[in-house]
Amino acid sequence: MASAEFVGARVEVVRSACPSLVGIVGVCVIERRGVVYIACEESGRVRGAGKGVCVFRIEVGGGKEGQGRRVFEVHGRRFLVRPGERGGKKFKGRGMLEL
């Protein structure tokens, strides 16, 4: 997941320091250095969620029956880099972060 592209994946904000962001579910349409823009399923709006204050649940893969679908929880603070630069970055193992 360290070098994966999140655009097009189903994203849900699981935990956040900002309570109004928790529960946003939709498809990631744009990913920037510090913000993930999610097209919400309920309202149809595009909402931005800061990476530094959120934990995301990301679903990738899967077909019509959901075979090969993977679900990951990603701490946004670990991914505060541009998506294009993330492929060459070395990530260090650290303990869990508290929100």
C-alpha cells in the first residue's frame, strides 16, 4: 500500500480529529499532498478530508462478486506526500498513531 494509487478506490473516513469528517464514504477522485477529495455516495458532493487528521479505510480490487477485494486501514499522517513521489519514498515502521 505504500506506493499504491488511491484515485478510483472506495474510501471511507473511519476516524478523525474532526468529527464532521467521520463517516464520509465514496470514491477518491483527487489526491494531493495533504488532502484526499472524496465524491460522496450520499450527497453526490466532493468533500476534502485532510490526511494529517484522518484514518481511512480503502477498498481496492474486486470484481462483480467481490473476489480479490482487499480492505486496508491507512493512517493519513503516514502518507503526507504527493502520490507521484510516494513510489520512491522509503517508509519506516513505527508504532500506532493516536487521533
